[in-house]
Amino acid sequence: MGRTELVIVMAVILFVAFLLGWGSHLLLRRFNRVGTSNVAELDHMASALHEAEETRDEAISYMQGREAELTGLLGQSQAELQAAMDGLGEARREAVELRTYIEQNS
């Protein structure tokens, strides 16, 4: 086999490979074609996804607002608890002082 024959055989093999690839591409494109009903379904799914994302964003913003509100209430409750505990401690000290005073005077 000469050099020219080898080049021709390789060219034919490459051309056949090209034709097979092109034919398989056409077949796959034909089988995977999106129909009009599928396009409508995809549009519906896209709008449903958009609505779901908006609902999620609204829920996130509501939860952040609610969390801020509850954090404020918790801080306020802790401050009131601390004030009540301080008042209770002061009342106990006064009661001890009064008992001591009563015991000393009686």
C-alpha cells in the first residue's frame, strides 16, 4: 500500500465517521425536540417557581421581622427579671435588717 492509497483510505474513514456523527446528531435532535405542549408546561413550571420564590422571600422577611420582635421582647423580659431580682434582694436585706433591729430592741 502506497502513501497515496493510505491517504485516500484515511480520508474515506474520516468522511464516514463525519457522516455517522452528523446522522446521529440529527436523530438525537429529532427525538429530543420540545413540543408546544412541553413549552406550555415549562412556562407554567417557570411561573410556579417564580411564585414560590416570591413566597419564600416574603416568609424569610416575615421571619426576620418576627425574630427581631421576639429578640426585643426577650431583652425586655430579661431586664424586667433582673429588676425584679434586684428588688427581691433589696427586700430580703431590709427584712434581715428589720429582724436584727427587732431582736436588738426586744
